Amino acid sequence: MVSLAAVVGGVVAFGQNAAPAGAAAAATPAAELRVFDPSLIDKTVDPCENFYRFSCNGWFKRNPLPADETHYGRETELYELNRLRLRQILEDASTAFATRSANEQKIGDEYASCMDTATVNKLGLTPLQAELERIAALTSAADLPALLAQLHTIGVNAFFGMGSNQDYADSNSVISYYNAGGLGLPERDYYTRTDAKSVEQRKQYLDHVHKMFALAGEPDAQAARDAETVMAIETRLAKASLTITERRDPQNLNHPTDVANFSKELPHFSLADYVGAAHAPAAGKVNDAEPKFFAEFNSLVTDTPIGQIRTYLRWHLLHTYAGTGLPESFDQETWNFYAHTLNGAEKQQERWKRCSSRVDRELGEALGQVYVAKYFPPAEKQRALEMALAVEQAMDRDIDSLDWMSAATKLRAKEKLHAVMNKVGYPDKWRDYSTLAIERGDSLGNEMRAHAFEFARDLAKIGKPVDKNEWEMTAPTVNAYYDPQMNNVNFPAGIMQSPFFSGKEDDAANYGDMGAVVGHELTHGFDDEGRQFDKDGNLRNWWTKEDEQGFNDRAECMVKQYDAIEAVPGVHLNGKLTLGENLADLGGLRLAWLAWLDKAEAAHVDLRAATDGYTLDQRFWIAYAQGWCTQTRPEQLRTQAQTDPHSPEEYRTNSVLTDLPEFAKSFNCKKTAAMVAPRPCRVW
Ligand SMILES: [Zn+2]
């Protein structure tokens, strides 16, 4: 699962985006997913020694990792069930010619085009011909701005990214945002690390780019040279880019200027030509997120031979469309490097899975509309909102109990807490796709038009009032997020189901699992990143110096705790990169526990009453752990440790629980047990 794409603004996702699921799960639709499932428990494991294994071993035995998966967990089970539903919707929409709505025509024909490999293979590179010719015609750096604008319009991530974002200083206004970009490897450190594995990965990447050029018809020797060119340019861009850890601090990305002044920073690249061709505002406020990167880009444009720039652009065009848009040879080669070599997958996913996911990406709110009408009853929304409110109230009281925070900062924290907007299920108003033309038999053309539609939609927000009802995730998504500039929490319909949430199960199970998700997102408003934004979403310090120090001291405990974890031999977790997620995991689970205790006490429930052999409080913790049962390939675990702000699931379970004395009490764990930290960390 990939972390949420680096959309400008950077919302904080609960998990990685759900990984594509496997054939095994498709064959057995997950009809009996349960939030608390006693049959998954392994009684031979001491819960005080390894609670994750104790809670999940039964699931591991029942769910061997499918060959086409690199990461397969309980959320993938649900994702898989959802994808089967989407497939049905899409197949219906692709054949119901007489009765389908305008949106159903789009999703149905987009799916059918994507599935039509015969046509895709027959067309070859023809649908990209016009773009390839545009690149071939570039003979002077002076013409680069207009060409790059065209490539950005169709989603090609060459050199940098441009879009809209809320102003960090004024969350009510939307401005232009220029972001570092232009890399083909997962992130910048892949170009600079010197260990043997990283050196090998760069060789494999070179080989991949070489093969892609060869597939596009270049003679072998030229393809090899061109791959070297791509690597040289990307390495230069990478070295000038911030690390992913540095990018977590919004202060590092906040460099407000305006179009006129930004264009002075780019004497070798006509910003006027670029914004003209991109149909972006020619004046007004701009955020230059990474000035050092743009300075390097400006030099690169003038000191790199134009032929090399053409090569670099050609690579990124092929790379962007090599999924389901180009012939299977390109698709296979791209899978081979990104899924097999980097992440260990043994088999490519069936095409219908990738096409369903593609329609969800491109036309998510057209597909989501049909999905929620069928699978998301209004009562679910009400229950989720009640839970969000209960967790919010628990946090209110929790803030009162903090011994390290002053009364003044507590007051601000509570103001922010109560300003958080809870969004559940799907948008109040669905996106209008009427200007996006989807044609049967034109897979790549559809993809290109979908990118252009999204690019224009995003740019159109600049200078207009902020739309707080907009969603960054589609309704069927099995995930959730907090948006610091909106100060809202978002729970798509997709995650509000078993095994995370069920109307058939008790509060202990639902609060242990979905309650912790709700608490996690809420805590993001107060993690190392989120706490820098005020209740209105402005990047503005509302902390006293002492309280800030108190927060940082406590957060440091978490950084050390996770730095010490070796995910795969030789690769440790990055405590600073994962700090926000780890804070949200720990704070969120604590809040869910407090909210559940309140609810149980109000109902005079006996916490020590047992069902299925476990007391209610034990069921709460087991439900939490069982939400995380996941199998991961070692290659993927390495990628995750090096790129993902989320810790691997085993630590999202065990490390979090070692910090909670309430957990140890529920299972009567001794002070010396592995599941009890000698000095537990606590921030929230
Ligand atoms: Zn999160």
C-alpha cells in the first residue's frame, strides 16, 4: 500500500492506501468478517509476550500471502470485498446501454476500455504519438515551459508539480503551489544511499528505464545511454530535494511569494510561458515549497543539453502511461520493477482488479455514488458520528488531565478540538464530471483526459472560497484521514464496515477497532505536524514556549522507541518520519479506551464479564490488535520502513500497547513482560 500521494497540502492518512488484494480472497468473499474474532486467537502465545501474534496467528494461518500481493491484511480483506462490489457495478454499467445514467456511461465505458487489452495492444504507442512528437520537437530550452505545462496537464510528473493549495498563513484562501518532483524511484534517498542494497536497486532501476526505452523502439545502445541520462538528471533533482522527514514539517514547505517574484527566481525558465500554457493564474500569491530545488531546476534547464532534457521527458511520459494505457509489454516491465523487484510481488494482479482501481482513481465520485447507494445505509453514518462525538468528549477531559500543559494552551487545544469537523461516508455534493469525455475503445485517451480534467479542476480552485466539503479519498476507500488545513476528520464509507465496525457487535469490539481509528485521526490534529496549525487551519503557533518544550520532550520518547526497531536486517524504522503516526496511534487508542469506559460505565456494564472466554476489556484490546493482522513481504517491509510515515502493523500493535498500563492491567502482565515498557511514553 502506498502512502497517500504527495498531494499539495499533505493530508494525513490513517493507513497506507489499501493494497490491492489477492485471488484467494476474491474466491472467498469475506462474508464473515468480524471485528472481534475469537477464532483468530493463538492461545499458545502469551498475550503479555507478543500480543500481535496472540491476536493474529489464527488469521495468519488462514490467510497465506497471495502471490500477487506484497502486503495483505484485514483491511485488504475488506478492500477485496469492496472491489468485488465495484466490479459488479462496473460490469453492469458497461453493458446496461439502455438504462444507464451519464455517470454510469463514463464509469462503464472507462472500465470496458481498460479491460480491452486487444485494442490497447493493437494501438501500441499510437495514442501517445502526438505527445512524443511534441517532445521530439523541443530544440531550445526556451520552449520547455510550454511543453512542460502540457505534460503536467496530462499528469506527467516531470521536474516539478504545480497545483492549488490552501495558503498556510490563511486557510480561507487557495493559492498556487509549486512542489519538488520529477523522480522515478520512490523518494529522494533512493538516489543517495550508499549501502549495497540501495546501489543494487539503482542498477535495477537503470535496467528498467533501459528496457522501457527499448520497448519504445530505441536501439539497445541508445536505450542504455538514455537510461544513464535519466538517472543523472533525477539524481541532481533528488539531491536538491528535501528528505521525506524534512517534508513532514510544514515550516520547511512554507515559502510564500507571488508569480512575479517567483519568476525572478527562475531566469532560465519563463514562468509566464508556463502559466500561460497551463492556464494557471498569471499573477497572485504562490508558495514555492522548495526554493533550493527550484534553484537547481533553474540551473539544470540551462546547463543540460536539450537532447538530454528530451530523453528525460520521454521517459516520464512512458512511465506515466505504462500501467493499463500502453501495451502489455510496458505494463509487465513496469510491474516487474515496481511491484516485483522493489516490493517482492510474485504475480501481477488480474486486470479487472487494476481496472476497477483505475476507475475509482479517475472517476471516484461517479463510482462512489452508485457504491454508497447500494452499500452504505444512513444508520451507519449516524453511528459513526456518535462515536466521533464520544471520542471528542474523551479528548476534552483528557486535555484537562495533562500535567505538563498550561491552562492557556489547554484552552487553545480545546478550541481546536471542538472546531474539528467530522465527515463520514461521502460528499454532500458529488463532483460533476459532465465535461470529461470517456470513449469506449480509447483507454489511453480516457486516461489522458481524466488527468487533464483533474488538473483543470484543481487549478480552478485558486482564488475561490475553500470548499470544506471536498473529499481527498473516494467513498469506497478503506482508509481515513485528517486534514490539518481544513481541521477536519474524514471517514469514507469504505472503512465503516466489518472487520472494523459492525452493527452486530458490541461496543468493546467497535471502540477497540473503529474507535481507535477515530481517535487516531483526531490526535493527528495534535501531533508534531498537526499541532502547528490552529483551529482554523492556519500555520500559526498557539503554544507557550514551555508547553512546546513539554510536548517535544515527550515526543522524543516516541522517536527513540521507534528508532530502536529493526524492521528488516540493517533497516531501522525512522522515529522522526513515523512520529506523527505513532503519536496518533498511541493517543488515538487511549482516547478510544476512555470513550468506551465512559460508555460502559454509563450503561453499568461489568467490564470483567466474559464472553467467548474473554472479559469485555480484553475484547477491546484484542479487537484493536486484530484490526492490524497483516502479512508483508520482506522487500515491501524495507520499502515501507524507508518511505512510509506509518510504522509496520506489528509495531502499530505491540509498541503502542507497551506504552499503555491499562492494557497490562487487563491481561495481568508482569512488570518485566515484553508487552510492558519499563518507562512508557505518553504525550496525549
Ligand atoms: Zn494517521
